[in-house]
Amino acid sequence: MKRPRKPRRKSARKPAARRLPVNGRAVAASAVGPSRARDSSGAEADPLADARIRPLLERYCGLAGVKQSALGPDHSKLSLPEAERPFFRDRERLNVVFSLDALERDPDAEIAVLGSPFLSQLIEAIRTRAARLSLGLIAPSSPPVPLSRRERGDDSEVPLPIPMRDGTVQRSTARVAVHPVGRLVARVVLRAGAGVEEAMVESDVYDLSAGARVGDDLAGAFRDLEAGRVKPADPSDAGKAARVPAREPGDLLRLLLSHLQEKSAERVAARRAAAEQALATELGRLDRYFESILKEQSDPEAIGTVTALAERRRTEEIRRSQVKAVVHPLQLIEATVVMQRAEWQLESAHGRRATVSAQRSLSGESAWGLACPHCGRSPTALVICRHDHCGCEACSSRCSVCAEDFCADHGIAHCRVDEQPACDEHVRACPSCRLQYCTAHEGVCAEDGHAACSACLAPCGSCGRVVCNRHAEQSGADAPKGSRRLCSVCVRYCEGGSNEPVGVDEVTQCASCGKSVCTAHQAACVVDGQVHCSQHLRRTDKSRRLVCRQHRAGCVEEAMALFASDEVEECPVCGKHACAQHRAACGHCGRLVCTADLEQKSRRCATCAQLAAIVDPPDEVITAARVVTGGGGSRPSRAWRMARDRSHLVVELDLGLRRKAVFTLRHGASVPDSVVRHSLLGSKQRK
């Protein structure tokens, strides 16, 4: 039997409160009533607030350039620059609150509490910039020295500590400002051959706004702050001093990397020396290896292949042993320091204006420091660039065309023609040599009217037109008229050689295809005497004479042999061509026929062997017979025999007394082509 359950006692505790959301309008509706206004001094602490979030946000805004405006004790407005918007859903501005009371007053704001979306976005933005470490403000060791005229109690100006080239100081001002200072930590990887060396390199401490190295006393204060030996000063110690922004990241990185390069010079030199020693050993091994292979080769083609392979391996090894330095910036450690800052308004003789500044730290016993705004070095003289900014004499030049000064970013130090400097207004890029030149050495190419440097322009050796190197070619020294510069109109490519360029006045047109053949490589057909290119000329097999395609012939007895057209004749019997070696005279009609149509025993051709008697010869045969016999109007013969072949009618006349006359008559003609008389005394050919 089951025992009945005891009834569970009801708890006197209140039901647990439901967890409130951390953001949104529901927080204000469910957790904050209209009468729940708190006094910041007497109310209990907000359960969602975290005292670490607000300082984190303020430091982020200061480093990332985010403008923060206070709307209340726990209420701020953030104006985000373009680079920061992707971290906050591409918003240009947003409101942030730090308590539930502030969220009740602005339900559309973002609350900065643990677990909120805004805090996740803030941490992501900070992690992206983990390469920067901000140490805070370096405590000044002395109060600011009066620099303004009112504070000094005189009317004298702050003198410019260094001279200025071709210019004057128009005005000077002095004030106290907050400058960013810092140093760069980078990983340097040196590669040469099979060796790889890595090292961590640290730059000196630089003024990130002026681009100059700071003094030893300020650098020591920076290291003390970095090592934690001293604490950062309160930002209020800077007073009303204005903040001077740092240089552009690209410009700043260029200056710091150049300093790292100087510090790594010894390490690079040692790596280069080791690489050169290893390269010499490897090249010696390659030379011995390929030398042993070449001794085993006898074919010229194989020797050329091995030699080319050896050159390629040497080139690869030389390229592989070159020292390559790769710098990976790791972290920029920065702080701020109160500086005494003096500025001078400068004006050049050409009316260009620029501003230059010098600074002196209040942390330590630093002297006045003035650095070149362009290269960061200590200048010996100042120069105003034509683009209204200042530089030092070492990184500035004077244009050889307009005589204005310019910095290294706005011109070239060496013209391609005369090695003189030129500003960017008078610099051109030559389309022929791809080098830069000044407008004083500019010319026009006659090919299409484009501009080019004078070093690339020269007259054509044939027509005299001035053309650039891109539109000209140089003929070889073995050309008929020697080495000459030729424009595109006058250049021809000789078909008789290897397509080398020659002048239009040095060539003759091929009679077969019209291509150009220079006089040094000309060859004429022995039959027609005209010049032909190499593709249309061949040597005959036996006489070795050059003949063109039109005058090539073959022999019926030697089908694969090549003859000139004047070396063969058409056989009158079969109409085929035969060379002199395979032609012979018929003993009956006297014609030269091919040996295939000549019977060797009787020495008669195939036509004469087929002579047949006829009773009534054609009229043209009778007319020709009268010419042969010299007779009158009567028939000249008592018996006629006749045969026809490809080219002639062969007629045999019986003249009596065992005399005969054999004549040949071309088809359609009435005049005999050849006449042979036969008698007891022998044969005699009249024609």
C-alpha cells in the first residue's frame, strides 16, 4: 500500500525577477518606472554598469580620431570618421549611454554594458588596431617658458635658427602644443640563397608630427614610461595646449622604415658577404659540372644546348643569392608630450609661401629641434617648394628650366638628357625610352607628331625625317650602305638574307612576289635575268644555276631532277620535255626527239616509223612540197607517205632514182619546218 505524498510547503519568497535585456526599448518599459529617477550620489549602483568601459571608449576615441560629445552624465554622442564606420554598421554617428536611466531618456541609444552589441563592436575596432600601443602623456619636468610677445614683455620675434635660401621670414608665432612621439618595432627578414635570418629591430623615438628624432632626455622619459618606471601624467596637465596631429601613415612609415634600414645596414652587409662567398663556391661547382659535360659532346647543337643551360643556371644562382630584406611592421608605440612650438611663415623670391616649425620638449632639458618636413633630417638651410611647402637644401633642387625650387616629390633630380633637375611642371615622360626629361630637351617625332626627348630623336638616314627610337630601326653594318637609322617609311626587310632591316634605296623588288631584296643579297634567274627573292629561286641539280619558279622544268626521263627551262626542249613526238642527255636526232626526219620515242636500231623516231602512203595529200602539204622541190604547179612527187604526231606532219616524197625528201610541217602551217634529203650518197639536212 502506497503512502500518500506530503503536501509541499509554499515558499514565502517572492518570485525571481526575470533577467532584463541589455538593450532596446523593453529595458525602459519593464525595468525602469517613471518615478525611478536616481540621484548619482545617493542611489545604489547600476547593476549593469562597468567602470572599465568608459575609459576604454575614451582612449579609443582619442586614438582613432572619433569625436565624442557629452549629452549628459551617462550619455555621449560619437561622430565616426570614415575609417571607423565599418566597425559600427557603417553609421556616421550614434548615441551611447552607460546606465539604464540614460537609456530611459534616449531609448534609441546604444548601451555600453557587458554583452551588448556596442561593446562587441568597440572591442573589434580596438583589436584591429592592436599594432598601436598608446602610453599616455609624458609628465613635463618644467613649466612652459613664455614664448609669446605679451608673455615675454618685448616686441622681438622668435629668430629662425637656420638660414633660408632666396626667401624671407614674414611672421613668427610661438605656443605650447601636445606632440605625438613614438617608435616602431618591426620584424626584418633577410633572405640570400638558402640562408634566412630574422631579427626584431626597434627604431629610435621620433616626433610623429615633425618627423624628427627626439633628444636623448625625451627618449629616456619615453622609455621610462614604456617600462612602467613612471606613470603617465594626467591629461589635464597639458592645459589648453592644442594637439598637433601626426603625419600621414604612409609618410610616417616611410621615415621610420628608412631609419630601420640604416640600423640594419651592418646586418645586411654581413649577410651579403656570406651570400657572395657561398655564390662563388656554387658557381665554381656549376662550372666544373658543365665543363665535364661539354667534354663528352661533339655535336654543335648539343654543345649549344648545354652552354645555354649552363648560362641559365648561373643566372638563376646569381639571382637567388641576392640579399632581399622584407620589413614587417609589428607595433607602433606612441605617447604624447607637451612641447614648446615655434612657427615661422616664410616667403620665397617667387612668391611661394610655406610654414616651418621648431619644437622643444618640456620633459627634460631638450634644445630647440628643427627637422626637414620632407626627409626628417636636420637642415642646414631651408628651401620653399613651388607647391607651397618647405624642405631642406639636401632634398630640394632648383629647376633648370624655370629656376624655381622644388622638393623631391615634385620633380626629378636628373633629366635624361643633361642630368639637370627639373620641376614637375617641366617634366615629361618619353614614350620611346620611358625615361623622364625636361621640356628644354623636348622634340617632336615626325611619325605621328608625339613629343619625345632629344636623346631619342635623330634624322632618318634615307629621307632625313626626324623620328624617335620607337619609330626607327638601325640597319646592320653589313648592309649595302652601312649602318643607318631608318624611319618606318624608308625601312625594308631584305628577303634575300634573314629579314634584316635595310633602306628603301638599297633594295629591288622580287619579280615573282614583289618582296624587297637588298643589293648585297640579290640573285637573278639565269633565264629571264630578273631579281627574285630566296623563296622563288632554286638551283638546278646538274648545272647548279639559279632559276625562278616560272623557268623551272623537268626531264621526262628524270622526273625528280630540276632543270632550267632553257636546258630542256619539248619532244615533237610526245610533247614532253627532255634534257640534252635524253634527246637525240631522228635519222630520217632530222628532228631532236626524246630517247623514249627513238628506236635505237633504226635510229628513227616513232612518227617516222609510222609513215603511211596517201593518195590525196592536203593542199598545205602540196604547197610545202613545192617549196622543198622547187617545182611549179604540178605535183612534185609520184608517191607520198605521211604521219602525224603531236607537233608536226612528217611527209616523205619520192623524188626518183632512189632519192627521197623528208620534211616536217607544223600543224596549220604551209612552210616546211625542216627538210632532209636522202640519196645513195647519204642524207643532207637543209633546214
